[in-house]
Amino acid sequence: MGLFDMFASGSDEPQSPSMRDASDDFWFGGTGVRSEIGVEVTVARARRVPVIRDCLSVLSESVSSLQFGAVRKTSSGKTERVDEHPVVKLLNNPNNRHTAVQFIYSIVDDLSAAGDFYARKFYEGGELVGLKRIEPGTVLLEETVEEIKRFRFTDKFGVEHVLLEDEVWHIPRPPLVSDIKGTSPILDDGKEAVAVAIALQRYANILFANDATPSYVWAMPAGQNFKEKGDKRKFLDAIGRWVGGKNRHRPAVVEFGIEPKRLGLTSEEAQFLETRKELWLDLARIWGVPPHKVGILDKATFSNIEHQSLEFVIDTLRPILELIEQSVNKFLIEEDDVFFEFNVRSLLRGDLKARYEAYAIGRQWGWLSVNDILRWENENGIGSAGDRYIEPLNMVPVGSGSDRRDGHDGVQKSIAFLRESVAANGGRPRLEIIKNAA
């Protein structure tokens, strides 16, 4: 039996009713998958590993805190916000129990843990008015011969439901299994790493539950035994006094020639801490979460944390956001010219000084107005005057410099001519000359 086999959730042999323990994780773990080291992996059990829980929380909290909205593309190629679009209202108030933050948190959490998000659609008068999340672990996803997805699940009241594709909003996480089901980072791609994390956590629990002391065997020299009646009981009582209560860790005097011999390895000899730290990095890598986001700061510095934060938005969050956005566009929005999107600008704002310097550059070079900047800072605009755009006076189109100089010289010559005409006419302007000059 290997090290990790000792901490598997249960043996493969059936247990008799008298051997079943109601407190065993086996009865509360849900449906899981068996790993190579014999540990059963479930989403619920994996959440109890701190670094996994941190990864799921970081992803879900980052996305659920973003503002979102709908935009419409106009005929001129520009875009305009559609704040009152039905899909915006739907996601802001998906049902009578959950807020927008809670609902979007559940979307990201289910995708990151189970690989699939399911929500039942509710209609009134042919209009989609509500969405209610379905627990991924309860859904049996099937496909009919007509290539229509069918969802079977049992709700918390024990009622079984069978819904078709147009009754459920389903977001599968790529790569797809059988072209219909998503891939779970916990149950599929990262199953073995998660299993080792669970085994290490169990090992740590058992280690500290047993006083963090390596296992020992008390050996009596060959051919020797307890001679007097009651010697064995006397020895066992002494051992009980030495290893328990206030006498724990105190020196013990062993009689009858019995010597303690250590079995197994200490946590240092097994490199337990180093193994756990490397495993944490592997788990964070499964979700693409930077180590500093889950509290691993060994190699973090002030400069590279800023770059890692940018990479987190670009490389980690962007695929999740696009997965949700395109699913909303395809299955919840009927118009072809309206698109749903998250606003990630708040995650890329940087510090105050850098942000204001960026605003100054955009304002001076003409692609930002005062109201644009105030909107980015969630402040009220200053009216129509704040919509004006400016640009430097020394900036002209390429090749137009000579034309402007020629025009300037012509204006100066015209002014000089008018002055001479006025002087020649006794100080009175000649209207026909002014008209011709114009």
C-alpha cells in the first residue's frame, strides 16, 4: 500500500452496515471520480483545499464585480450603449432571490469547478423574464437522435425534470466532451493534482491529530516477555501516562528492556512542506491564476505583481468573459446588431498617478473629452461643454504645411493692399475693392 493509498476515501470492497461510519466523507462527498492514487475526487471535497477555494473565489469575485451592458452597432460603424435592453435587465435581476453579483458569481464558479453552467429559462408572454441556476452535479446531459440536448435533473424537493435545449441556458467550458458537455478543471483536467492535494491535506490532518509525532513501535528483546502477572497492564498504563495529558512530550522511563523504534518518515524527511508548496503552484496553474492572487508571495515583487495583474485580466479572465459574452449573444439576445459585454476597464485602472497621466495624454491628443474621463471615474459630466475634443495647434495633416504657409502669405498681402487703398482714398474704404478682395 502506497503513502496516498492510506488516505483514500474508502476501499473498493463493500462494507457491512456495522462498519459504515456516518461521519465518513464517503457519505457526503457526492458523485466523484477515482484518481490513480485511490482518492475519490469531488467538487465539494476539492473546495476544502484552501488554494483551490482561493482560485475559484478569485475568478468568480473578479468577474461578478465587473459592470456589464449591451451595445448596438449603428450603420455608421459606431457603437452606442443600450442601457434598457431586456438582457441587461434580465441579468441585473435574474430571479426573485438572487442579485446580479450572486448570479454571475455562480456562472463563473460552476464553469471553473464543474465545467458547465445550467440555468432554467422562465417566460411570460413569450418573453424571457427569469433565469434560475441548476446545480451542475444533478444534471444528466443527453443528446437526442435529432442532435437536440436534453437535460434531466432532480431538484432539492426530489422532483425529476426533463427539459429541452430551448428551456435551459447552458454554457459548457471548452474543450467539449462529445461536443455537448464542458470539461471540468477539477474532475477532468486537474483530477490527479487535486487528488494529491486532498491526500496531502488528509495526511496533515492525521499528522496533527496524532500530536505531529511519527509512529513508533515498542519492541521487547527476543525471548523476553512479561514475567509477573500484571506487568503488561502496568507497562500499558505507563505508556498512557507518558504520551497523554500534561505529560505529553516529557521523557519516559521504559521498563522490561522495551525500546521505542520509529516507523515511517518525519514531515521534514518527506519534504511535506516543499511538496505542498509546489502542488499549490500546480493547482493555481490549472486555472491560470497568478500565485500572488492565492497568497503565494515567495517570488513576488512590487513590479512583477503589477504585470501579473495585467496578465491575469488578459490571459485568465478574458477567455471566461468572452465565453459568457458570446453565449449571451447567441442564446439570450435576438437582435443581430446588439452585443453584450463586460467592462474590464476598472481592473486595468492602475494607481492614481498613472491613471491621471493616461487621462492627460488622451485629453491633449484629442481622443478623450472631459466627460469621457469623468465617466471612467464614475463621476457626473459637466454638460455639453465637456463633450468637446481638443488637439494641439501644431498638429496638421501630412503635406499640408506648405499650403497653410501660402495661405498665410496671401492673407497678409490682401491686408496690405486694403490698407494702401484706404490711404489713397483719403482714409475712406472703397467698397468695390473690398468686395473684389473678398
